[in-house]
Amino acid sequence: MATHINERMRKILLVINCILLAIGNCCGPLIMRLYFLHGGNRIWFSSWLQTVGWPLILIPLAIAYFQRRENNIKKLFLITPRIFLASSVFGILTGVDNYLYAYGNSKLPVSTSTLILATQLAFTAVFAFFLVKQKFTAHSINAIVLLTVGAVVLALRSGSDRPKGESSKEYILGFVLTLLAAALYGFVMPMVELTYIKATQTITYALVLEVQMVICCFASAFATVGMIINNDFKAISSEARQFGLGEGKYYNVLVWSAIIWQFFFVGAIGVISYSSSLLSGVIIAVLLPVTEVLAVIIFHEKFQPEKGVALFLSIWGFISYFYGEMKQHKKEKQTLKLEMTNTQSSTPPLESV
């Protein structure tokens, strides 16, 4: 009976985290673009908003702590100094990545920036190959080629959807920085995976949340330094008064931006913890066209033929990659099952007394 209840709770938590991931993945880029379209122009401030909502993580961490106390485990934090140090470095890299992404999002339509970020899978695969010895298959290589070609198609027609009043130089810079953001994020993820592999303790959901909280804290601190140097804190009140949707809605956009981005981070972590990173990647991939359509509907962005081609190549690349992953996972599972069967059959029977 207890096993049935635990399995049921696991499924409920998985569904909740899937919903959080879906909300964050679709709405995060949209609300950031909303900020820039209606008068917001603070890049450091926008990148700060992506991680400043980290105190929300304290809620599930508090629940996990009280659950540990019920089991007579009074340890406040599970993270070790070594993992803390690694997480702090990842946090600074995430801060840099957030700035690159925010700058790109300020210059590019959401439909374009989302397609460029799809190349993240290619960068992740390459870095994972060197860092965690990720094996390449025909499907993963095919995905990398398709995503790269999709980015090239957008680059060749880079000025066709340039927002009014924006120079060609600014648009190209936004394109390049968004591509760099995808590359940097593709590097950070395998590094986090490598940290988990080399950890000398059990990787629980509470520990993963603590790692994410440390990453967000250091990313926020990095952006805070940038905001201080750029005088962003002093400019918030004047920017709010000049915001196109009104001062009240300006602060609503800020608050919801911080919350929604935490939905994405916590949701992704939860899906990985209660299922697998494969399912987390599949959800993000499936929601790519949803973000595209929402951007076109909400912001009336142009959707030229080259975007359609890039989107098709991206979806094809995602399907190819995850089909290969599932096929490889099934093969490994069958191999493990065969090895267990051979081990059991080779074990000599116990002699009767």
C-alpha cells in the first residue's frame, strides 16, 4: 500500500513539474520581449530578472528539510563544499549566459531568437562528447547538422525581420550574442552533469534544488554588479513611468518575469528528478513551435518562409535526436537485462544440507 502511495505521489509531482516547465519555457521569452517592446532597455536588469526569483526555491527546500527531520536527519543543507564551489562557478557562467540571451532578445523577434537557441542541442552534444564521453549516433549527428543548417538559413536572411528603427549592425550583434548564449548554455549543462557524476553522495531532488539555488544566487550577484555599474537601480523608477503599458503593469511584468523563469528552472529540475533528462528535453522540444506561434500571435511578428524552413529543420532535428536517444536507451536496457539473466544462470545452485 505504501509503495502504491509513493508511486502515485511521484506521478503527481512529475505532472506538476511538467506544467511548471511548460509555463516557463513558453512564457519566459515572451514576457522578456514584452519588457523590451514597451520601453524597457536595461539589459543587465533583464538578465537579473531571470534568476532573482531564486528565493522561491526555498519553499520546496523547507518542505524537504522538515521531511528529513521527521526521519531524524537534522542536516540543514545537503550540498558539500566541493559541489558548492562548482555551482558558484556555474552561477557566474549562467549570469554571463543570461546577459547574452537578454541582449539578443532585446534585438531579435522571439520567433527568431527561439530558433537560434535551438542550436543549443548541437553545442550540448559536442561538449558532452568531450566532458562526459557522450556517445554519438547517426541520429544525434543528423540532429546537429539539421540545427546548424537551420541557423545558417536564418543568418543568410538575417535582416528580413529586423524590427523598425534598429540598425543592421545591432540586429547582427543580437543574432551573434544569442548564438553565443546557446553555446555557453550547451557547455554549462554537461559541466553540471559531470559534477553529479563525480559527486561522492547520493543525488536527491533536494540536493539538485540546492545546486540550482546556488547557481541562481551567483548569477543574480553577477547581474547585480552589472546593474550597479550601469546605474540600472537608479533608472528603474523613471523607466517605470515611461513604460508603454503604464507604471503599474511595468512592475507586474518584472514580478512575473522573475516568477516565470523560476518555473522553468525548477520545472526542468523536477522533470529530470522524477523521470529523466530525456523527458525534460522532449517537453522543451515539443514546446518550441508553441513559443513560435505565441510570438507571432501576441507580438504580430513576421513569419517569413526562411523561418518556416528553420523551424521545420529544428523540429526534424529534435525528433531525430530524441528518437536516437530512446532507441539507445532501449538497447542499453535490453543489454543490462541480458547480462543479469546470464549472471543468474551462471550462479551455481546451493547444495542442500
